Amino acid sequence: MNLLKPRLKKLLHIVGAASLAGILIWGSAPLAHASSELTDKGYQLEQMIVFSRHNLRTTIVKDDSSSASMMNHKLPEWNMPSGNLTMKGGINETILGQYMQAYLLDEGFMPNSWQPAYGEVDFYANSYQRTIATAQYFAVGMLPTANVPIRHTLSINDRDPVFIKPHILDTPKLYELCMKYHNDNFEAYKADCHRCFGSFEKISDFKNSPFAKQHGISHIDTSNLYLNMQGENKNILNYSGDARNAYKLLDAIIMNYFEEPDNNMADWGSGMTDQDWKNIGCIKTRGIEMISANPAIALRNSHDILNIIADDLKNDRLKFAFLCGHDTNIFNILTVLQAEDYTLPETILTKAPLGIKIVFEKRQDAAGKLFINPYLMYMSDRQQRNSSQLNLQHPPMLYPLSFKGLHKTEDGLYPYAEIEERLNMINDQYNEYCVIK
């Protein structure tokens, strides 16, 4: 894909000069199609469906855990309960909501100070504090005078099974599909861990950690990483080993990286380089990928969410929908939709950064034909760590999505009928693989 197309002004409108300069530094990174250009070409924005990961939260690593003992530093102290959205996370999500407001106003999608009628907007979140709060902050940024209610189905911090399910392989076909992915990818996963764990040992001062001293070791042994199926029927996907234990500690390290814009405070004075941070992000991303991008887990666990998205796309009254869940949901959804492989620029979390949004724009041309413009929207690490203000001249990162087997138009859109057919096909696959007959 040629990034610098003739209509440079339009690209700058969407990407911004600063972001474009960053892309030239980071290398070849495709951009979401300039949506204002789509409007100029007669593709009217009719509806937007957004699935979001929650924004920055406090760590879920406990001070007295085995994982925490792998670090020779005190874990960061947070002023909010474990797992909750931080103040900075709320600020950043509000900024993203404000950007969305500016974008939708510019598109002519909504009037200033829009007061949606009943059924025109829907905000639905997992019942965790961090997901409800993310949706609330985004709504405040986008629709500050509308007092948008955030729908959640359970008590606060209870798991809504729409968003979080156990990794159970409860049919033979599902188990077989899971094992094929494991067999095809496990050795590459171990190799990535072996390549990157030096950066973990550096930031954690592992050789001087309580864990290292207790076990008489100075390095993480990535060779003892293994598949460890759990549950009474040994059908719950899980991985174990020292590398997996250390992987859990990355939660505290990565959340501190985004909370602290000061590099020396973010890495406990260990002197982490940009490559070290990329290695940390790689370990985290690959660890999630081995479970949540496994097509068996993705198919089983994305079913309810994709049904909601499919129904929302058919709902002509609904103008804007926002669902808020987790990074695992991002992997699940894009895996079953058969998204082309991607590596997001300007972030260490190259698949599902904090606050990332899968965006489905439904557009209609002059002949009444419907199309979908799918892309990812997220803050770069620089924007996230510094809570940078965003606007149409300095937007968040926008990355176009492509799906295997589907055909984009010359304007970068998918016919809505093809997306609808893909969603129906996924539902058929779910019935084939996941429904016990």
C-alpha cells in the first residue's frame, strides 16, 4: 500500500503532521483511509460500531505473589484498587472521546451538543470497574451534555460471560482445532520468549530477585515453558513454566510504563532501550496470542460479542454503539474475522494497546449501496504516556483492517453484504465446532 498518495492534504487531515513524521521514522505503516475523503466521494457515514479495550488500569499483580518475587524492585504503588481504571486512563479515554466528537461533527454525522433519542446510541461494558469507567469517560468526551447511561448486566467487578469465558475445549472438534494451532505455533512462541527475556531480566534485576536467590538461578529458563491443560477433563487451555510466571509480572511493568512518562521512573533506573521495551511488549503480546488468538478459543469466546455487532449493524435506528471489554476480546474478534496479520506502529503492544478500538463505519453511497470501513484506532505510546491532546490535525493512530478472502473496493471499503456473510459464516462455524450435539 502506498502511504503518500497524491491527496497529501487529506492524509495530513487524518494523520497529522506529527504522526506522519513518526510513521516515516518507524517505517512503512499503513493508515486508515482518510474518512473525510470517503465523504467527499459520496460515501455518507450512517452508523458506527466500536469495540474497545479498557484504558490504563492499576496492576493486578499481588505483592506477595510468586511472580512479584521475580523482581528485585518494589512494585509501583497505586492510589486506586487493583484492576481499576487510573485517573490517567480516564483522562486518556476522555481525550479519545473528544477526538471522536470532533471527527463525527466534521463528518456531519451528529449535531453539536447532540442529545440522542432513545435507541440511537448504546454503550455496553463488561461489569468490571475499568470497563464501565472506560465507556463512561469515552461517552463524556464524545457526548458531554447527553448523560449517556452505561449498560452492564452484573454487579460491579463480576464477570459478564459475554466478555470473559473460560478457555474450555468442550467438544472434540474444538479440541482438535486448538491443538493444531498449538502444534503449529508453540516452538515459535518459545523462540520469541528466549529472544526477548533478557530485557525482562534487565528491568526486573532478576538475578538479584528473591525468586532467583531461592532457586539458585540467574536467568529465566524459557525451555521449561509447556502446555498444561487444566480442569477435571484436562480440556482448559493453559501454559506453565518459569517464563509464564514471569509473563504475569509484565502486567505491573507495562502498566507502570504507561503511567510514568519519565523513562527513568518507568524502568526503575535500569536503562531500558527502545528495543528492550519492544521485547517486553513482544513477550506480553505473544503470551496473550497463544491463547486468545488460538482459533478454537477465539471462535468459542467471541460468539456473543459478534452476535451483538451483527445485530447492531442491522439496526437502522442505532447510530452509534460502543462495547468495552479486554485485550483478549480484541484478539478473539480479529482472529475469527480472519483479519490479515498486522503490527501496529508507535507502540510496544503491537496487537492490542490500551484503549484500542475496532471501528466499523457503515457508509452508504449515492446509489444506496452499503459498505463497511473497518480500522483500528489507538493512542501511540507517546500520546498515551503524555496524555497528548488529540484533534483532527493531531489525531490518534488509525490503522486500516483487511480481511482474508474478502474484496475491498478501490476506495478501501468492503461491501456490507460481504461482512454480513463473514459474520454468518462464523456463526455456522460456532454451531459446527462449539455446540454439543
